[in-house]
Amino acid sequence: MSEFYDLLGVARDASEDDIKKAYRKMAMEYHPDRNRAPDAEAKFKEIAEAYGVLSDPDQRAAYDRYGKPGWGGAGARGGGGGFHHVDLNEALNIFMRDFGGMGGLDSLFGGGQGADPAEARQGQDMRVTVKLSLLDVATGAKRSIKLKAPIACTTCGGTGGAKGARPVRCATCAGNGQVRRATRSVFGQFVQVAPCPSCQGEGTTIKDPCSVCRGEGRVRGERTVAVEIPAGVSNNNYITLRGQGSVGRRNGPAGDLLVMIEIKDDDRFERNGDDLMFDLSLSFSQAALGAVVPIPTPYGEEQLTVPAGVQPGTVLKIKGKGLPKLGQTGVGHLNVRIMLWTPESLTDTQRTLFEELAKVEGDRPRHSGSFWAKFKEALGA
């Protein structure tokens, strides 16, 4: 006895609001203007039929009492005026009756009262790319961006009319910004909604257009936009500047400006989130004896004390010299990876000294090779 409830995906004790919300969601999904699947129209009619019954208290009570097996019987008809199958025209009328003026079909398909003339005049969004250095990422940056884009016409003040002429209501669409065309078929009546061709969806027209902008209310121009870029940004981050995009037609709202971030490569560092990695090459004597070495950071040089006997591959950390955490407090670290530098050629003096060193070095360490080789050796593999 719960076919209609199952169709709408609600419980038998669902409230009127729950039933209405469930129907609206499914009707949006299966509306024939949106869903071109072969079975969408049949599904749309079925859920309209279910909603038509369950949204009426008398019919719902009769349905709960007699159920679908009593369809068309005396008990069903006596309970609420009778159940019947709906055609497509009736299904569309049910939808328009309950949702046509509340952001339903009209707002999705551009029809009726849901249309906003200001949206028809809204300017386009714009996108620009700003290139930053690692120093910019570390400290934040300010940029002035020059845009070549439509600006408001100073001759008409952006209205589009000559000598103070004001827009008048469009005669074609009566100010609605849309036109409807109804066609009939064997399945019922279809209503198509489209922007008005005379006013391009604005609902108004200019009879005496401005000679400079030709009724657009805007002309090509150049302007400068200031943008402040926070520290810690990464590639593919972007900043949205509301209302800084292209100016809309006839004082319509402006679009947005999207500032895309591109970080220039810095050969000195390898970035890993907020941390940086720097490879430091040391000579044999520096690695064996230890040394104090200048290390570049995004904020200037830092002195790093390298302990005696440091091994290649060791990572030493300089805290707080990485990059800021975007939108948070704290700064990453600069990790310094020790590399061993071997001279490609030796002077006679160097060769003599290395030969003397080799005599006192003794045998090489027993545990050598890669980490995994050492690991296997420790396990006896």
C-alpha cells in the first residue's frame, strides 16, 4: 500500500513539507526539459500523480485506507474524489502550479518571475595570472594589475541612453525578459521558455541609444586593480576579487576577477608544503672536522653549524626558515641535506695528502651501502 510513498522516497507518516520537498527534488531530476532519457517522461508523470494524491489531505486519507488496489473503486472515489492517471500536460501544470514562481522550473530553465534582468546585464568574470618569487611567497606581496576591459561609458553614465534617455519596458516580452512558446503533441502541451530576442533578457530596451557606447552603457578601456597576496600561497591558488571583473551592460553588476597564482621555480630549494629542502655539498675535511657554513633562506643567509663526522644524506633542520602556513600561524622549516663533494681531479699536493691519509684511515666501515642493504644485513638475510 505504499507505492506512492515509495515513488517519492518518503515514509508513510511524512509531513506535507517533506512530501513537497521530495516531489520537487524528483521533478527537477526527471523533468522532460532537463532529462532526455527515454523513461524520464513516464517517471515524471508517475511522481506527479503520486504528489497530486499525497499533497491533498482527502485523497491521501483515502489512499492510506484503500491503497492502489482500490484505484477507481467506490471506496477510493468516495474518499477523495477519485484517483486517475495524469498525462504530461497535467503533470507540467502540477509542477508549475506549486513551484513555477518559487525558484523551481522558472529559475532552472530561465522562465517567468525567476528571471532577474540585472543578471542578464551582468559582466563577465575575468582571469589574470600573477607570477611570484619564493620571497613573495615567504613575505606576501602586493601587485597592481592593469586590465583592458569594458568600463562604464562616461557620456551616458552607463545607462546606454542618449541625453538622459531612460530604458523603457520591452514591448515583445512586456518586461519579463522572456518569451514562451507552447506547442502541442500527442503527449500533451510543451512550454518552451527562452530569453527575449528583442531585449536579450533584460526586460527593457533603449529607444534613443548613446552614440558613444551604442546603448551598451560601457566602452573598452583600461583600469588598474590592486591585489594583496597573502604569504604562504602555492601554485594553483587563486584570489577572487568580487565585482572587479568586466563591467556589466547598462549599469549591470560587474563580474569577478580571479587572480591565479604562479610560483617561479627557485633552483636552490625544493618545496614540500611549508618546508623547504636545500642540498649542501661538503668536502671530506668539512664533513670529518665539522664546519660553520652560510645557508641561503628566503629571508637571507643563516649560519649552520655542521657537526664533525656528519654522514652524507643526513638532514639538518633550521627551524622557522621555511614558508608561512597559508591562513594559519606558524612557519615551516628549512631542511639541509648533506651531500659529499668529491674533487674530480687532484693537485700533486692533494694527492700526497690523501695518500698519507689513506695509510692511517684503516679499513672502511663494515656497515655500508644503502639503507635496505644495512637492514637486510641486520636481519641476517
